[in-house]
Amino acid sequence: DKSIKLKRVESVLRELIPEAISTLSDTKINGTPVLEVRCSRGKYDAEVYLDPSFSTPEEEKYVVKHLSQASAHIENYCKQAEGWYRCPKLKFIFDHNLEKINKMEDLFAQINKELNK
């Protein structure tokens, strides 16, 4: 079970990271939606899960590459906004689990329709 402190840090990062991303000059990445932030290793690392709904695999590679390059800027933004001494090291990942869940729900609905005929 996660500590309240860690959950609070994740919650704050979930708000601040999209703000920081929106300050970037690259229009291909500055609107990227953040779904979730999960901290690990005692707040030293954080995985930032991004919404893949509106991206092709090529765009995802571009976004992850450029967000990784801009991670120092994003981390500084978060540090300054919260007055932190340090910010977790950010790793950006597109979260495809939601897509899989939606596809499975569609399949179950289809099966249910077939069974009820």
C-alpha cells in the first residue's frame, strides 16, 4: 500500500506535468494528455503514462523522444511550482492498457449479443 505522501506527490505531478508540457514550444507534444503518474523508489523515479488515443505509433515515438529530451525542463517546472528540493526522474510511457480493456469490453458485448439471439 502506498503512503499518503507518495500519493500526494503523484497527484501533484499529475497536475503539474501537463502544465509543464503545455509550456513547451513544440506543438506536436505540448497537448499530450497525461493519464497517470506512478512514483517508485521512494520518489526518485516517476512513470508518466500518456494517452495514446490520438497518436500513431510513429507519433508516439516522436513524443516520448522529445518529452524525454525536455524532462529536465519539466522536472524544474515541477520543482519550482512546489518549492521542492528535487523532483522524481520522469519516464514517459504511452499507456495502451485502456485500449485493451475497451477492446475486451467490445468483445464481451459481441459475445453477449450472439448468446442472446
